[in-house]
Amino acid sequence: MSLAQLALLAVLLPTTLLADNPHIGFSKQWTYKHGVTAGQVSEIPAFDKRTNTLWVAGVVGVDVLDARTGTLLKHIDTSAYGSVNSVAIKHGLAAFAVESTNRTSPGVVLFYDTRSRVPSAGINTVEVGALPDMLTFTPDGSRLLVANEATPSVYGARIGTTIPYVYGTSGNDPAGSVSIIDVASRSVVATAGFNGVATSGANLRLTTGMDFEPEYIAVNEDGTKAFVTLQEANGMAVLDLTTNEFTQLIGLGAKDFSLPGNQIDPLNEGTVSFASHKVKGLYMPDGIAAYEWKGKTYLVMANEGDFREDDKDRSAASTFGAVAPLDKLRVSNADSSASELYAAGARSFSIRDEAGRLVYDSGDILDKKAAELGIYDDGRSRDKGVEPEGVALLDIGGRTYAFIGLERTTKSAVAVFDVTVPHKASYVDMIVTDGDVAPEGLSAFHYRGEFYLAIANEVSNTTSLYRIDRLSAHHHKR
């Protein structure tokens, strides 16, 4: 390719196209700045193919945007019910997850028609569990699954002086659960809980002063199983959708940051320096998405990590006797000791099979690529690095691409990987958007032969849309 051709390609594709997998590129279509309605935040986007609109949920309501132009078509106020946390759309029906103003009380799901943008006919308000944080339709649209996170108002206090710390039960901690709604009847047909469910795996956290709190849900292609991240518990729950009961609670283990390819920067002193260190990271995934390869289901997880909201389960590693450069690293009180430190999060994304077995982990790629691009936030080094949070998958030309939103970079960043063959996942690119900060939710979709990625950025309160361009063969030549 000539220098002139390279220059032209750079103009057409604002994001740098890397050589690892040069089949796709990205071009920004528009950015919308939320805030016409006071308190509206850009958190979770969902696409409606019937109307070519993006619905963006955030605290006081949902902004409906024209996906072609990025203009605001309508703001839907949900504040009378509480704070809206998520939106999902299927077959022209939009569902909102809304937590109560008293978040330990039951929340609701609201149903809206995407053409009229008003509450759908018939039953359009359904009570679910406390703090519904995320929801998703099954592939055929017949059921809606709601992750009731049920965060406590008061966490359990420390018991005794043992190390690792042990926390007791909370005085006001509603049970985490998943509500299963039959869409046709608009009724909750089951509420799946965790009592008596068999446990397996490693490092499932049971002494944190809270119960299991569902974070995110992914459903397999035939709609027979759902997989639920239990972020604070470092676990994954398997939900049988033929019986509507959980069958397994799986501890996801820990990542060894002393191994090659797993380097971290544990210091926030203004210099980015990656090295191998004697510390482990609990995966603690937030977003999860499912796809198939050779007839088997695989799960893509963003290993963000999380502590309690009151932060009483975390300390500087010096509390357990660690010295520089690990002394300031924030670690889990409920897992760490003088002989073994456990940080929150793996600073990566992983691919696992249905049984929770690790198939692939991105190692230190996300942190290091962010540093190469000059967007790594060193101030977050002692916490969780770039904090992978959201996940979206898209099939393009027979290949499966994973989009991983990085919440803690100085500019909005979404890492792109080819995950077609799960154990051979490869880095493709990083979408970096000037003016946007902290991608919270992602939506990848196709419309009339084109492929798109919508990014909801919480801190900048913006939503940006990228077109994903498939490059012809002559563009591939080096």
C-alpha cells in the first residue's frame, strides 16, 4: 500500500487499525451529550431495530435517540418509580429495570412500546426483587430475566480479629435473586434464589458481610440456561431455565500476577511501570455475554473487581505487612493475609466454558495497550487498573468479536478482540474517543447490512455511535 493510500485510510478510519487482525475498522458516526433533562445519565444503551433508535437508561429516565443522527427524540421520565438502572429491547418491546426509592424494597420492570414510546398496552408494570440492576430477554423474546442485586443498606460487621477478616450477616440485606417474567402474561413465573444451591470452584467469597448479589446475565442460544455474574462473591451462578432454579454456584478462582504475561502496576505515584508481583487478583466479573463455538457455549466476562460500597472490606496491603512497591495496593480484607494478598479484579477479560473453567484470559494486554496509547490512568494503579466493565459481542462475516469497555482510562476506551476460537482469542484494536470518559454500557448491533457499536459514557454523560467497517482484501496487504 502506498503512503497516499495509508493516509486516506487513516482519514476514513479515525481509530488506529492494528495489524493483529485487520479485517475490521471503525468510524465514528456521532456523539450525543445528555443533560437536557436534569439528572439524566448515560449508562446502558439498547438498540431497537424496528425504529432504528437507541434507548439510553440512566437514573431519572431513558433518552430515546435517533440512531441515524444521534438526535434526541424523547425523554421518558421514570423517576416516579425510582432510579432506572438498565434497558433491554426485543420485538419492539422495551423493558426498564427500576429500583425503588428505598432500594431495599422491591423494584419494578416497566414495559414500553418502541414505536409509540408510551407504556405498552395491558400490564406494563411488574414488581420484581430489590434493586433490579440489569435485565435481558431470552433469545426468542418469550421471557425476561431480571438480576435483582439487592444491595444491603447496612453491611455485616467484622467478627473477631481473625485474618483474613470474617464479616457477619447484615441487619438489612434483602436476598439477591433473578426474577423470570413471562412476557406474554407480564407476570413473574419464578424468582430464583440461592439457598441450598451446590457450590464448586475456588475463591467463592462467603464471608464479606453480604449475600449473593446478581450483577449481569447472559443466556445461551437455545434459551435453556442463563449464566449470572456474582461480582462481589467472585462467582458465577448457573440458572436452569427449564426448571427456573439455580443449579451451581461456581467460584472463579484467582489470577496470579507473578506469572509472565500478568504484570501490573501497583503504584499510583505518577509513573506507569508494569512488573510481576507476588499478589493475586480475584476475577470478580461485571459484564458477561454468551456465544457458541462448535456447538458449545462460551462466556466472555469483564473482570472489573469490586469492594463493598462502605469500603470496610478493603485495606492497603501494608495492613498485612506488605512493603513497597505493594504496600499501597488495595486488597481484600476478607481474603488477604500476611502470606497471600488478594486484590479485587483481574485487570482483564476472560473466556470461560459453561462449567466456569478458564479457557482464555487477556493477561496484561488491556493495561499495557492503554499505556501505549497514552490513556492509562496511573491514579487507578493501586486499585483495579483500567477496570474492564461492559461486554458486547457481534458476529461479523462468520467471526465473533468481543468489545470490552474500560471504565478507568483518561479517555473512553473499548478494547476489541476476535474471540471466534475461544482459546485463541486475539487483540484487534482499541476504540478511543476524545471527549468521552468512562464507558459504562455497550450495545453492538447490525442494521440494514451495517454493523455498529453504541457506547454509553457515564462520566462525560455522552453516548457515541461507531460504524464497524469490514475492509476489503486489498486493504489487508502490508
